[in-house]
Amino acid sequence: MMLLVPILAVPALAGLCCLLVRSPRVMACANVLAFGVTVALGVELLLQVQAPPYVVIECEEFFRADALSVWMVLLISVVSLGSSLYAGRYFRRDLAAQAVTSGRVKEFFVLTPLFTTGMFLVVLANSLGVMWFALEATALSSVLLVALYNRNTSLEAAWKYVILGSLGLALALFGTVFTYAAGIDQKSTVPHSFNWSHLMAMAGQLDPRMIKLAFVFVLVGYGTKAGLAPMHTWLPDAHSEAPSPTSAMLSGVSLKVALYALLRFHILTTACLGSAFSGTLLLVFGLGSMCLAAPFILVQTNLKRLLAYSSLEHVGLICVGVGLNSPVTIWGALLHMGYHALTKPVLFFAAGNIHQTCHTLQMRLIGPGMAKVLPATAVCMGLAAVAATGLPPFGLFFSEMTILNGGFAAGHSVVSTIVLLALLGAFCGILYQLTRILLGVPKVIRTTDAAPLDGVPAMGLMLGALLVFSVWLPAPLRFVMHRAAGIIGGESVP
Amino acid sequence: MNPVQSDLASQCITLLAAGMLVIQLLMVVQGMLLTNIRLFALQSLMLAAIAAIIAFFHNNATHVYWVAGLTLVGKVFFLPWLLNRQVRRMQIEQEIAPLLNSSASMLLCGGFTLLGYIVARPFTSLERLGNNTLGVAITLLLTGFFLMFNRRKAITQVLALLTVENGVMLAAVALTTYGMPLVVELGIFFDVMVAVMVLGLLVYRIRETFASMDVSKLSQLKG
């Protein structure tokens, strides 16, 4: 049975179907249904890669899914499901408040599944060239989502996002071309394959200078899309100006999909040159992102920008985990990817509810006492904030501890200490800022009715999944993650 | 392919690549938007010619004809037409003072060219066709970036992005003989087309909202 093609086709078809219908309710249902199906297909895929040959290949090797791709497919489908569940109610409120036109809502429900299809294609493509243009497609579909509200600031954010993103992707394309050139046999006249499996098989014979140059280009290029400092300047703008369901997708998975593309090149470079070169670069950029994010979190005044900088920090931590390059830290980084993908959307959904009630994201104007105004939202936000800062019982505590532990055990005590300090800064910043708006007595009189139960199903789903997976990782999932960690760590897995 | 033919093809490609670089430098100093668009069309025409030459001289590179054809249709005719229409509709033809004046930008771009050649130096032995085409490609990349930061009109930034894209295509042709697999080339082509349309849409909305195409006015989001 074909599996990879349906995973790509279902959301794409849902997006096209939404072109034909008028009612926002039907469009939202179509989105939820499509992503529900992709989650089921993702689980089926997870079960298929349990047995040898551990990869699923379709369409004459055009699509290929190994353990790392499967892990990403699961993340993408779960986050998309959550954010489509939330989007229905969110836009119903926006339409009622006349914050958007119905045309724009349609734009959202058409582009979001296409955005998701692009991300699926990134992780399922065998060819590195196809991976590149799929990433460009995700950038192009999400830029219109960022500009959805058509405010001055959202247009500015969209412009920055598309210009910086395209520049980054142009650099990544340079790197991709170099990688392709490095693999060409000087004497052969047959155009050779650009497939991942092919390149990995001949990694030892690739021209090392070319691969080095290629990795630098790709790091800066895909690093821009993944939001690594200092190319991150588009990130807080785009995350804060996009509608909340889109912010959740951007932060929850889009950053990680770009990181996935970077990791593929890291794996290739490691196979060719050893881990020292690309691993060190990832470590430096990851640490830089973490150190830069922490002070911005401490002094932030805008709620969604606060969350965006927190994403920057988590992406940095994932890079550090991979860059430290011991099996333990890579495992921690993968775990962190998953838990962060479940946590951050909840925070953005809650921020969306607060935005719709208070009509501002400035925390000074939101004021204290949100727990009294929006109790359910405040509880979810509080729990997710506790999770995002890395407190037990949530999984992010374990993944952060795993990375730190692995770092110290591998003798990188300086790096680990810096990571610890940056985490501490973010911890203080997020808890301080959020307690200020959630707790206390409400001071501002609101004219908008609070809708206390808005978005609770979506937030409940994500938080529930986070709690369950924090204490219990099903055996198939654990197996796939171990294999994925092995692939990143350069173990010769068949 | 016999050596004489190969030599001829190689010389043509070198000449055309040098032409692309000259046009890029002209764009850096040219202030009129419409002229800039024409220059870009000419640069793309040279890229299409390079692809056509490769397809003609190599027996088993017929898919490169596709690349040449797509470049001709897309980058020489369609995109310049689209941008032209947009500029005329907005009735803004002159770029207001760029950040750096033209003589300083020219000097800087001379530096970029030098840098491009230095970076490409270790790889000249890997070039299959032409001399120093990789150096030209990297220079196109660097000057494209500079063009983007130096100008404030949204349309010029789009053009700068497109010249960077031309640079990548030149690198692909120079380093790999046959270009990349057709499916990748097609994907890149459609992405570029869609990218320009999306950018055009955004420019239109920015113009509606800000009554200007000057992107330096986009400066509210900070910190």
C-alpha cells in the first residue's frame, strides 16, 4: 500500500477543496479532517518502519522515509491538527469582530494545508534539490499567512520574512549546487543522481573542499529559515504578526523542518569529513542563538515576541544538542524537538485568545489578572509555560537534562555551563513576564466579552499529548527515535 | 565533441558569463527602474544562451534545452513584463538616492568581484566549462546582496533577488556540465515565478497601505 503519496496528497487536496466552498465552518472541518487523516497515516508509517529494511521508498525512489523523516512527519501532522482545531473558533471570532474579511479566512484555510504539504515534501523527498524547492514553497505559502491581517506591521513582518527567507534560500541553493557538483564523477558523462541514498553511499568519495564550502552556504541559508542567530531578525516579527494558528505552525514545526534540512547536510558532511567541522559550526550557532535569546526574553514587552524569542532559544538548544555529537545529546535534541512542538503551540493559542479579548499584545496593557478573565486559557498557558521553561513533570525537563548531562559527561563543561546560564535566563524571563499578566487582580475594564472556553479542545489535546508522552514513550516511537539519533550521529545503519 | 568545438563552446560561455557580470555592475549604478528591468532581462538572455550552447555542443544534454527555454520564457519575457507593468501602474520610475552613491558602490563591487574570484580560486580545476564562471557566479551573489541592501524600492529588491538566482543557475551550469536533474530545475523555475508573484502582491499591498514603495518606511517592529 502506498503511504507517502497519500500523506502528501490528502492535505493538498483538502486545500484545493477549500477553494470551492464558501462557509468558514466547512473549510475548518475539511482542514481538521485532512490533518486527522495525516496523523493516522503518520502512525501507520511509524509502524511500517519498525521492520527491516527500516525505510519506505515510493515512486521510483522519488520519495523516501527513514526514521528521521518519520519522526518529522509525526511532529508536522500533530501540530497541524492542533492548530487547525484551534483555527476554526479563532477565525469565527475574528470574523464576528470584523478583524478579517471572509476572503482572508478562505486564504488561510487554503494556504495552511498547502504549507503543510510543503513541509511533508521537505521531509519525504529523496533528492536534495526537491527538498530545497519544497522549503521555498513552504516559505512562499506561509508569507501570505503572515500578511493575513494586512496591518502596517504585518506587511512589514511579511516583507522582512520573504526577503530574508529568499536570500537565505538562495544561499542554500548555492550550497545544494556545490553538493551536487562534489558528487559528480569527473569522467562519467551520465548525469548522476541527486538522491540522498546515492550521495550517502558515495560520501567517502565526495570532494571534501567542495563539501566544506557547501556546508557553510547551507548553514547560513537554511539557518536563516530555522531562525538561528544572527539571521533570526525576521523570526520575532513574523511570529508576532501572524494569526495565532500560523504562529503555532511556524514556531512548532516550520523552524524544525528547516533544521531538518540543515541536519541532512550535517549528516552528509559528517560522513565525508568527520563530525568536527559541521558539528562545531552547529554548536557555535546554537550557543549564539541561546545567548542572544535570553536577554530579549527578559526585557520583552510584547507577548507573542516573548514566545518567539523562546522558540529561538529552543532551536538553539536543539542545535547545541546535535553539535555536541554524543549519542546522549542527540537523543536529547530529538526529544526536545518533539516536546517543544507540543508545548509552544499551546502558548500561541493562549496568546491568541488573550489578543482577541484585550486587542493588544503589549503585556503592560494586558495587565494583571488574566486568570480571572480567561480562566481556562490561563490554566493552559500557565501549564505550558511551566513546561516551556523546563520544569518537571513535563518532558522538556527531561530533554534539557539529557542534553546538559550528555554535555558534561562528554567533557564539554564550558558549553554546558553557558547552556545552563542561558536556560536560567529564559526561565526567569518567561515565568516573571507571564505571572505578571496571569496572576493578580484585573485592573483594566474590558469591553469585549471573554469567551472562556475558546480553543480549549486544541490546547487540551496538545497538553494532554505532552503529559502522556512525558511519562510514557510507546515502544515503536522510542525505536524510531533511537534510529533517527543513530542516523544523525553517523552510525552506519542499514 | 572534438577539442576545437569544446574550446569554442568554452570561450563563448566565458564571454557570456563576463557579460552577465558587466550587466550586474551596470544595474548597481543605474537608478531608473525600467532600465534596471531591461538590464535584468538582458542578463537572463545571456544565461539562456549559455544553457543553449551547452545543450547544442553536448550530445546527451538535451534536457538543458528545457532549462534554456524556461529561462527565455520566464526570466527574459514574462517576469520583466510583469515587473514593468507594476512599475508603470505605480508611476514610480526613479530610485530615490541609494544609501551609497554610484562611484562608491562601483568601488565596493570591484572589491566583491575580487573576493568572488578568491573564493572560487581553489575550485577552478573543477569547472567543466568556461574559465572562472564560478568566480562570476559568486560575484553575482555578493553584488546581488549589496544591491538589495543599497536600494530602498521594493521592486529593486525583487530584481536583486532575481540576479542572485541567475548567479546560482550560472554556478549550476559551470560546475555540473549538464545542470541539475530536470525535476529540480523545473521546481526551481516554478518557485521563482511564484516568488515574484507573491512579492508583487506584497508590494501592491504595501503600496496601498503605506502609499509608498519605499521599504525603509517599514520600521515599526523592533526588539
